[in-house]
Amino acid sequence: MLNYHDKKFRPVQNTENGETSPETIFLYQQEGRILTSNYSGGKIKSGHLIGLVDEEGNIDMRYHQVNEAGELMTGICRSRPEILPSGKIRLHETWRWTSGDGSAGASVIEEI
């Protein structure tokens, strides 16, 4: 199982209906299979996620965040890891808002 503990990630790609951007920084913490992260930056004032990591390093997570408009947004996300030649982790994500318009999207974040 991959260990994401103390790793920082930054989005490198997102669909238009997403709120994360290259200014958003995620700090992952992991204990056993439980993954958490605090994040902020760009359109996001404050966010938090919690998820479970499987044996292949895939993450099933739920997130909530307050955006710069002062709205509380929530969603679900599945992340699939790719190990880059540098040894850093790239996560391919598919997500869906459970608040707002309920739309779905895809993003890519990379370890920094």
C-alpha cells in the first residue's frame, strides 16, 4: 500500500466546474488506511478531506470546503495513483459535487 503521510500535492489539471487550482495546496496525513488532508489556496479558503486507501493506493474520499464566495461545498472523489519517473506520486481523480449543482469532473494532482 502506498503511504501518503506528510506528502504535499498541487493540482495540475481540473475541469471548469472544479474549485481547485495550482494555488491550492493539500497536505496529506495517513494512519493505516485512513487518509486526511487540510487544504487551501486559490478559490478555496479552507478545506478538509477524509478517505480510505486500498492495497493499490487508490483513495475513496469525501471532502468539504469553504470557497472564496463563503459557500460550503461538499463532494466525493476517487483517486488513482501513478508513480512518476522521479518517484513522485501523480493522482488521477474523478469527483462529483454532493452540493451545488451535483456535477462531476476530473482532476490531476501531483506531489510537490
